[in-house]
Amino acid sequence: MRRVVQFSTGNVGVHSLPAIIGRPDLELVGVHAASPDKIGRDAADLCGLSEPTGIIATDDIDALIALKPDCVVYTAQGETRPMEVIEQMSKFLSAGINIVATSMVWLVTPRQADDWLRVPLQQACEAGNASLYVNGIDPGYSGDTEVHSALSLVTRARAITVQEIFDYANYDDYEFTGKQMGFGVSAEDDTPMLFLPGVLTTMWGGAVRNLAEQLGVQLDEVRQRIEPWYTDKRIECKMATVEPGQMAAVKFAVEGVRDEVPVITMEHITRLTADSAPGWPYPPDGRPGVHRVVVDGDPRVELNTHVSHPGLDVTEAGCLSTAARVVNAIDWVCRAPAGLIAVEDIPAAEIISGLMW
């Protein structure tokens, strides 16, 4: 039985929390919350469960460390406040507490991470003899597990395209995702944060370079491209209200280039409602979203991953899968040697252990 603390109950944490509570091999011992309206509430109340757990949310990190958990599930948004997150994670790691996280997506490929991020966390792991593992559905699954599966079916690969094609209309995250992607901005407004020079290559470039290294491919450059789409109609949805002339869809990618040709591409096509950007690709079979890998090789291979749930929108189902990517690794991470862990370090069978009871 692994003793676990859930850190945050936002878009991902609201799904990892009930997963922890429900698993017989995990014991929830603490919950961190930053919002005053969540502090002091029972964990069950924070994730929609009816039966109280007796675990009360707190913002006191030292009190959570004093519980001596085996692992922290860290799902708080961290990409806009990385130094604060490094400090928080380092406190747990230095205290000998392992972390599995969906935050700090640069660490999905830890060996590609910049020194300012990697070194202090590695030092904290060594100080506490603890481990840190970061993953999700994208960045994460689509650029590692899914693409590895596709590549295992070819005798030669000439080019690889990894895509997330999703309708974000019902994704309730305008303050972070919506603003970063620029939904609702016009062509005359300031460039959204995600599309500033170098930001995309920082977030997805590690996965491109990591895959190139695994393939033994020497890239000439890793570059980004962005194409916005502006609506001529008013769009009202949960994500945002978009007026005519404002952005309602965006296509962006990070490309690994060899001999002036992209050979590894990680692309996102994100729209608000199905009417946006009608000339761009859609998920197959009328689905609202897909994580797709296409290998131009011998033979050509295409894998399409769809997630769904009877009670959740497809974007929420994606958040549930993001939570699964780290919750399912808790036991192995707790047994792993100290340090920063990549998905390829974990035996595939370990991720499915404990999923049926």
C-alpha cells in the first residue's frame, strides 16, 4: 500500500484524486489546495465523490511532508511559474518523497531538459534518494508510447507525424490554455505566449530531439511553425466567446529537420467548435478529438487514439488519461533508483499493474 498526497485539484487533479481514492493499492493521506475556497474541504468533496474520506485539503507543504507519504501526485499548473514549482518539488524530493507529475512538461523528456530545470531537481532527488517522473497524454503518450508502438510495426521509417486534433470548445480552461493559444485575440493584438519565438520548441522540442536520438537520426534543426485561423462569425462556447475577426483555431507544430525536410513533426490542430478552420484536418469518423501517429515507412502505419467517457467531455476524458499516465506509475516510481525518470525507463508491464480489482 503506497501512501499518496494529491497536489492540486484542477483540470487534471480532479481526476487523479478519485483514482487514488478508488485504488486498493493506494492510500490517500493528504491533499494540497491553493484556493481559499478549497482549503479545509474533504478530498471527496473536491472531486465529486459522495463518501467523505476524512482527508482535509491544506496549503501547508510542511504538514504534508510530515505525513511521510511515499509519493506526491503533482498536477498543479506549473509552466507559468516554474521557479516556484521547482522549489515545491525540491522540498518533497529532498525529504525522500517521490513525485509523479503532469506539470512541468519539459521533464517528459528529462534528458533533454535545460540545466536550470534539470539540475536542481536532480540534486533534490539525490539528497532525498527520491525519484521524479513527468508524463501525460500530450506531451507524453502521443510522442512516446504511441509513436513507439507505431514504429515497432515498420522495417524502415522515412518520416513521422504526431498529431493532436481536438475541439477545445468545451474545455473550461481559458485562463491558461485559452490565453496561451490566443483564442479571442485579433491579428493586431500581441502574440500569445505559446507562440513567442522559441516557446513551442522549448515545450515540444525535447520530444522531437529525444525521438531522433532513439532513432539514431542527426537533425539539422528543430523549428516551430504557427498558423492562426480567424473567424468571421461570433462563436460562444465554454472555452471563450470569440468575436468576428478573432482567432478561433490554430495549427502549430515543432519539426525536426534533416536535409531541409521535416522528418519528425509534432503538430496540434486546435479549434473552437467544428465550424472553425473547415479546411484543416478533422479527427476520423466524426470524433471530437484524436491523438494520431502516422509513420511514412514500410509499411505506412497510422494509429488513432480516441478517449471518451459517458459522463465527461472528450477534453475532460483527455485530462483523465493524463492523470492515468502518472497515477499508474506510482508503485514503480517508488521502487525506482533516485533521479529523473523518463517513460522509456519504466517496463511497459509495470504501468498496467493494479488496474483491475
